[in-house]
Amino acid sequence: MSDVHLRNLTNKLALLCLNTIWRNMEVWRKIKNNKNLRVLDVGCGKQGFISGIASKYNTVGLDIFVPNIAEAKKIYRDAVVGDARRLPFKNKCFDIAIAIELIEHLDKVDGDRALGEMERVARKMAIIAMPIGKNEHHDYYGNTFEEHKYVWSLDEIKEKGYKVRGEGIKGLMSGDKWWTFLPKFMRPLQYVAYIIGTLFSYFIPQIAEGVIAWKKLEAVKC
């Protein structure tokens, strides 16, 4: 299975999860039919989860690892090199800022800065996804920014005003072991396990592998 076919399949599985298990999630109901939203995907990678739905919205991708941007430009309306701790955008110039599996790659101080920057540039909502608990991660494909540096707790995220829902089941998809030992063509099994696990962890994030969390922001006109 080629990288392109693998990416397309995993994106379809992620979209399936949005339209089934998470179809009544408050955050998804509010955005899924609004094609006019201006969205920032912080730490977009080559073509991450958001890339599967990026074409539905006016989506800009941002990543600090330069080689990722050439790939991201094939999917996103625009893609730029930038640092999540100092976003190169004006205040409230996006409707939504999203960071999928980003803040765990920063230490606590820089993670706080990244969340603050997302809330600065977004008018309506900030959305994050992150693992819960220790999850070893190293410099895949030469990207030293892939290392995990801080373990966020559910309480820390909730204290910042985020509403939390679980995803996956703890221990099923952790760290390097899946990516190292599973043949490439079997990697979509990760996402099948993720979808099934979410049936149980959605309302019990304490047993989840990770969480989706969102925070409503004060509506401000640009």
C-alpha cells in the first residue's frame, strides 16, 4: 500500500468517526455544515487528520518542520512555515484554531504559549487533540520536533476551560510500538481500534488513549 493510499484510507476512517461516533458532539455539529469557516490547523504535518476535511473549509496549515509544508500545500488552501508559540497571524483572523497532537511535543511553558496563541488568533473556538499519559515518540523521518516533551493531565486541560471527550482506549495505540512493528498495510487497524475504543471512552476520558477538547471563545468581529 502506497503512502498516498494509506493516507487516504486513514483520513476516510477519521471522517467516518466524525460522522458516526462523534456525529452528535457539540463541536462537530456546530462546524460540519458551515463551509465559510476560516480554519487554522496548527502543526498540520504533511497531511494530518484535518486534511481529510480541509477542503470543506477555508483552511490554512502551519508547521514548523519545513519539509512538511510542500506536502501540506497539496491539500490545504494555504500552508506556511511557522511556530505554534508565535503564530504569524493577526488577532482573531480565523474562526477556529485546531491543533491535533501538537502540545505534547512542547514543554509545559511552550504548550501554554501555543494554547494562548491559538486563542488569540481564533474568534469562535480552539480545538485540540492530545494523548493522555506517557507516550514515547521520537524523531520520525528526521523531524526532531516529533519528540514528546510533556504529559498533560485531564485536569490541566479542563482548568483552562476546555470541554473534554475521550478517544480510543488506553494502551491500544501507544507510542512507537505500532509504527515500528506493524507492516504499513496494517496500520489502518490502528484507526479501527481507535473507533471501537471511542465507543467506550467518549464519556469516560479517564480510560481513553487521548482526548478531543474544545473551548468556546468570545465572538469578535475582525
